[in-house]
Amino acid sequence: MTMKFRYKGRSFGSAQSLSAALKRDMAQTVDRALRSAASASGAHIRKTGQGYEIEGTPDQLARFNRRIR
């Protein structure tokens, strides 16, 4: 017996491929939210091997923290 999963208009035949699509979507959502909050607050964001680095003045970082919550 096969099961088909549908997510955002796509059909998935295996849970593994569905899981990969969900993880990719979540990562894109987080990335978009971080970049949006950084640009709105005037801070600069950079993606590194360890994660994200946000640079700016203390005022900009405080605005970033309020926006990301």
C-alpha cells in the first residue's frame, strides 16, 4: 500500500522527501524573517558556517531584537 502526501501543491511518495521539503521551507522562512528584521532595523546580517552574524550599532541591534520576537 502506498501513501501520497500533498504539501503546497506537490505530491510526495515518501516521508523522507516530504521531510526534506518541510525542512527547506522552515529554513527559508527563518532566513527571510531574519533578513527582513535586519533590513528594517538598519543592521547588517551575514550567514556564516556557524549561523548568522548581525552587525550594527547598539540601537540597531535593540530594534532588531524587538522585531525578531
